[in-house]
Amino acid sequence: MFQLVGADIYLNSKSIPDVPHEKGNFKLIFISNRGTKCWPGPPPDMELLENFQCRYESSGAVSEQEVDEFIAGLTQAGFHWTKVQRLYMQDGERQYSQPY
């Protein structure tokens, strides 16, 4: 059985975006740029592009509506997102990569 458990949200930003670390059931896990982790920890010593991946996960299943409302909140806060990749688990196993 598939369960929606989070989302990778891609944002345009000139610097590492100051996004909420927690909102509702969602917790920020990492922010990356070109596949390199930028947060948490010190940012890498490299030129960053204006496209950041923000991974949000939940400790349990969330609904499509909760993801949509979270993204709408980011839009209302002035963030410009370009893509959203929903994250799923199947039978207790992640169906998405764990890069760090």
C-alpha cells in the first residue's frame, strides 16, 4: 500500500531559502543545490544555482490536500516554487532516494 509521506519542493532563490523548518505535519529534512547538501550544516564552498531542493517529510501519512495547503502557504509567504515531487512509502519502505 502506498502512503504519501512528504514532498521535495524545488524553489527559485538567489540564496539558501529561509523556509519554515516545521509546519503542521511537515518537517524540513534538508536543502540541496545541484545534489549537494546546503542545510543543515555549513553551506558548501561552491557556486550555487538559483534552484534549491527542500525535502519535507512527515512522521506518518499525509493527504494530498495537506501537501497542497503546505505549498499554498509557501506561495503566500513569497516563495517561488517550480516543481513538487511527492514522496511515497510502500509497505514501510521509502520509494524515494535518501541522498545524505
